[in-house]
Amino acid sequence: MTTSKLDVMEKTRTKPPGTPLFIGAAIAGLLHAAPSFYWMCGGMWLLDTVGPMAVKLQQEGNVPVRFLLAAVFIAKVTGALVPLIDHLRPPAHAWVRIVSWVGVLVLIGWGGYGTFAGWQRVVTGKASLDHPIIAGHTYLWSPLFLMWGLLLCGALFVSRARRQKVSAA
């Protein structure tokens, strides 16, 4: 195949609407999953930002804790990649979109509440960012859940418009 034919093929390919948002949501989800994998392998870094119980359980090194972390990791990776893969391989499956919308509600609800509550406690003086758990949830974990949920929400909304146009035609 000549270069000109490849150029024409590349120019005619279009990404479905919402693709950048789906990619952003997948990246946010994978960023959230990475520490779970690290902790599953026995790592301790940033674990104190989750809570003292997490640190204690990790130090004890119980096998059930490793399995729990493996399940959390698999759930996060699945939640991050399945909507993107489904979007890129049309037609999109209705069940994936429904589960993704439920995920959006959970991610935005959990992340929004954690972020807002963390900042409210800091601003009112009820908590200090000097405590790793407060800093972790206020600066990192909850905002990352919120960002993941907002990106996925935007992706589902934008790609929904495309589905309506296709079905109406």
C-alpha cells in the first residue's frame, strides 16, 4: 500500500464523539487503580493517607487483605477500561452504558462528598491537612474519584447524542 493511500485512510478515520473524555476517564481510573496494585504487592507508600486501619492490615500482611486489594484493583481497572473499549468498538452495549451511569453516580457522589467534606473540615478548623488521612482524602483520593466520575459523565453524555442521531436516521 502506498503512502498516499495510507494518508487518505488516516484522514477518513474519525473518532466517535466523546473519545477524549472516555480516554481521560480511563486514565483517572487507572491512576486510582495503580496504588491498589502497589499495596496488593506489599507497598506502604501513601497508605497512611487511606487510614490507620489500612496501615495496620498491611503491616500484618494477611492473605485475605491481599485478595481484597486484588479485587479492588480489578474492579477499578474494569471500571476504567470497559467503558472506553465499549465506546471504541461500536455498537455500544446498553448494559455497559447503564452500569457506567451507575458508576458515574457513585464516583461523583463519593468523590464530591469526600472532597467537599474534607475542605469543609479544614476551612472550619475541625481538621488539619497536617494529618495524612485528611490530606489524602481532601487532595488526592476523593478529587480523583470526582474527576473520574465527571469525565465519564461527560463522555457518556456526549456519546449519547451520537447514538440518538444514529438511531433516528
